Amino acid sequence: MNILVTGGAGYIGSHTVIKLIEAGHTPVVVDNLCNSSAESLRRVAQITGVTPPFYQQDVRDTAALEAVFAKHAIDAVIHFAGLKAVGESTEKPLLYYQTNLDSTFTLLEVMRTFNVKTLVFSSSATVYGSEPAPYSEDSPIGRGITNPYGRTKYFIEEMLRDIASSDGSLAITSLRYFNPIGAHPSGLIGENPNGVPNNLMPYITQVAVGKRAELGVFGDDYDTVDGTGVRDYIHVDDLAEGHVAALTHSQTGYCAINLGSGEGTSVLQLVHAFEEASGAKVPYKIHPRRPGDVAVSYAKIARAADVLQWRTTRTIEDACRDSWRWQSGNPEGYK
Ligand code: NAD
Ligand code: WQD
């Protein structure tokens, strides 16, 4: 199938493009490179031997997006494009609402024009807000979300549900990612944050490679195994395979599915697993809790197993080793 991948030059998108190619699909990438580099796609070509068609344009540019649909006979869409920095979304909520919502409106309109029925959307465990973990897809969403970024995911999910119920021929899947880490085992592509990383794993790898002095651990007084926050870390290649499965098993209607491992790992457990896998040291210091953080987040994974016939196959150790291979081989990312 010809799969439009919005945001396909980004971290999760580039790994998914590889899995799509390996599964025999033809990905077509639209990305404005606002948080990525075309180098990721050159490396995808190096890994797969296939150069995916790439259009550097904004998803909100309706005419440009129509031209891509007209040229490539798109069968289905995976929609990764969007802004994702939680802290920045609190400072610039309008930018986040405009970018994430408008891009989805434009995409849905162009899909309708070209009679494309299948959409896989990048949602997030953040939609569960203050619900107690583990999160099931039947848990309420939207309550206690602490930032505009998270609310864009919630609003888009609600909109997609309405749109799917208005037209029974649409097949829309929202994949609620838990915490993606890791990199392609080649070490050629990986997470490439701009500036100071917001997320834990890229911070750890930048300390390990000597770019930053020490990790700040946000809180050691949570009610968890060692007092530090617990998350469900998922290898980005498992996540990427989850998208291929979502296309394969896509059904009409609306379906939200957790993509996680079902296991919780604390900040310090991840630090120690990383040190073990890499042989590098990660000095750290305990800081106060980060505002907006929950103590524990992990997934119930039965629906992914039932509907997608998918579950994670890679371990935390695999993810640590692959993150380190990427970071140590590319200390400056794609630069
Ligand atoms: P990323 O920033 O690496 O990838 C997003 C890509 O979208 C980037 O390449 C960026 O240039 C592009 N983009 C942004 N706005 C665009 C626009 N208007 N038009 C065209 N391209 C645009 O992020 P990622 O980690 O790969 O995340 C992909 C998706 O998954 C995002 O929607 C994100 O919110 C969601 N998500 C990510 C995580 C995570 O922890 N990484 C967790 C849950 C959900
Ligand atoms: C993980 C744990 C931190 C950095 C965020 C978004 C979420 C989703 C994924 C997109 C927490 C601790 C972190 C550091 C630390 N993104 N930490 N020192 O907060 O679970 O989720 O990214 O959808 O919406 O909120 O991930 O990697 O930031 O934090 O101690 O320097 O690591 O407190 O316990 P989080 P994270």
C-alpha cells in the first residue's frame, strides 16, 4: 500500500518508515523539518536500500498536500506530524493548538477529497491524565491533563471519534504511546532532540557521552520501588511495528489502542540498566519533583494483543544498548 507518513523524518516516523518498507509498503513522507532533519531519511535509504519520496512541506498547506495525494494514490495515512514539547506547550499554547489541530483538520479534509479511509494517529498515554495506572483504553480520558500538548492529543482523539461515527466507511486508530526509547540497531537513526532534552533517555545518553555533566532526577519521594517516577518504556522499533500492525488490522470505526510493554521501570532502574548496557557512567543528582509529573504510568496491553496481534519483543536492555549505539556514534545527532 502507498502510505502517507506525516512527520516521517522525525524520531518515531523515521523508524516506522523502515518497518513499512520492510513490510512491503511504499511510504511517502511529508515533513516540514521543524523538529527533524532530512538526513534521517537519507539514513533510512542507507538501511533499506529504498529512498522514500519526501516532500518538505507543512501538513497545513492544503494545496501542497492535495498535490501529494494526487501524485501517489495514497491508500492510508499515519499522522505523526505535530509539536510535542510539554514545557513549550505551556509557554506557547496557541502554537500547539494551531499546529496540532490545524494539521489534523487539513489532513482529514484532503483525505475526504481523495476518498482515503484509513488513518492511524499518534496519540499518547498523556490523555489518561490523573487516572490511576495501569491505564486501560476503557479508562476515562481528558481528566487531569496538565499541559496544552496533552490536551491537543485529547481534543484530536475526541474529534476523530466523532468523525468516525459520522461516516461508517472510515477506519481510524489512535495509538496511545507510552514512553518511546531506543534506536534502530544499526546506530544510524535515533532520537535527535533540539537543545536540552525534555525526556529522560536522551538526557541520560547526553550525560553518558559527555555533553552534559549530570542527570537531574525529578523526585525520589514517590510511592514507588525506589521513590523515583515509574514509566512504561517501549523500544521505538516495537512501536514502529505496532503501526504496521495497526494498518494490517485496521477496521472501520474508531479504536484507541495502548502501545506499551505493560511493565513499569523507575528512573533509577533505567539509569542502572543503561550503565550496565553501555559501560558508561551516568552521574545524577536528586532534584525536586517536576510539576505535572505523575508518579506511575504503565499500560494495560490486552487490546493491542487482541486487535493488532502485536506485543513488544525488545527489552529495556535492548533499548539502552541501541540508544547508546546511536548517541555514541552520533554525538551531535544528524549534524
Ligand atoms: P518528532 O518531533 O521527532 O517528529 C514529529 C515530526 O513532525 C518532526 O519531524 C517535525 O518536523 C514534523 N512536523 C511537526 N509539525 C509539522 C507540520 N505542521 N507539518 C509537517 N511536519 C511537521 O516527534 P516524535 O517523537 O517522532 O513523535 C511523533 C508523534 O508521536 C508526535 O505526534 C508526538 O506528539 C507523538 N508522541 C510522541 C511521544 C514521544 O515521547 N516521543 C509520545 C507520545 C506521542
Ligand atoms: C520520564 C520520567 C520524569 C527527565 C513525556 C510527555 C508525554 C510523552 C512522553 C509525548 C519521569 C523523569 C525526566 C529528566 C527525570 N510525550 N525525568 N529527569 O514525562 O513520562 O512523558 O514524554 O506524548 O506526553 O509528558 O517522559 O521522559 O520526560 O520522563 O528524572 O531529566 O523521567 O520525572 O518520571 P514523561 P519523560
